[in-house]
Amino acid sequence: LLLRARQRGQHPLAAWAQIGMGLHHACAGRFDGALEALDAAERCADQSGEWRVTVYGRWQQALLAARMGDRSRLHAYLLRLREPMFTASPLGRALAQWIEARHLALEDRWNDALALSSLTLPQLADFGLWWPEDQWLWTVQAALRVEDRTAALRTLQKAEAGPPGSSPRRAVVRLMKALLACHDRQMPV
């Protein structure tokens, strides 16, 4: 599929497929394979000129770097997401701010990270494939890390108010409640 898409000049399709492969590798714990696939997706996306696939690929690269705790890679991806062609749109700005929040957290600046993530949460939450469900958990953890139970509860309430019937959301809400319960009992989160 990838080879045929590239041969036919269908670079956006090839980029989306590469992103999917990268996410599959990441889910399986093969982070080197995930990074390779996401880098290949970026090359295809750049050739396509399709803004959405380019920014989505860069978003996924940055999220993976944040999850891996790779500060230098995350910083490089953040710089790419801050390019004017992306930050000119509300979505591009929100994505860059969310990644900035993740970067601040890796720099142990949790208060700043929580403030910035709270700004972007209303724009990105429930925005389909742009908002992985685990972002809710990260936001609650950030709030509890700075002892802001009110922010954690607000995040939980927003998650509970989301689309009804979503199995992943129900699981995330249960985990968020468990995090709050652990915090209330002075257990490490």
C-alpha cells in the first residue's frame, strides 16, 4: 500500500499509513520502530503539502518523545510545531501549546505545565483522533502533582461530560477517580 501510494504520488495517504504504523509500533513498545515510521510519515507529509497530515504527524512525534521522556527530541518537535504555518490556525496553536505543557513538565515546571494544558484542554478535548484519551490522565496527574485538587476535579468533570457510551472514556474516568482517591489517601500517584 505504501509503495503504491508513493509511486502514484499519493503522499498524504502514504503519510497517514506511516503514522498508523508508527502508532502501532508505539503501542507494541517498539519505540525505535515508531520513531522511524513517524519520521518517514513526516517526509511523506512534507512532500504532500497537506497541512493536516503534517501537523498530525508532528503532534504524534512530539507526544511519543514526551512519553519517552526524551527532552531534546521533544524540544526539536516543539520547534517544528511552532512554525507559523501551523500556529496560524487555532488547532495548530493548541497542539503546540499542549506539547509545550508536556515539555514544561519534563523540565519539572508542573505549575506552568498545568496552566498551559488547562488553556488547551477545552480546544482539544473530544476532538477525535487529535485527543488521545490518556491526555485526560496526564492532566489530572499534573494537577495532583502541584496539589491542585480543584483542577483535577474540573478535568474529571469535563471528561465525564464527554461523549456518552465511549468505552475508552469510561475506563479513563475510572482511572482518574482512582488517582484522586489515591491522592486523598496520601498515596503516591
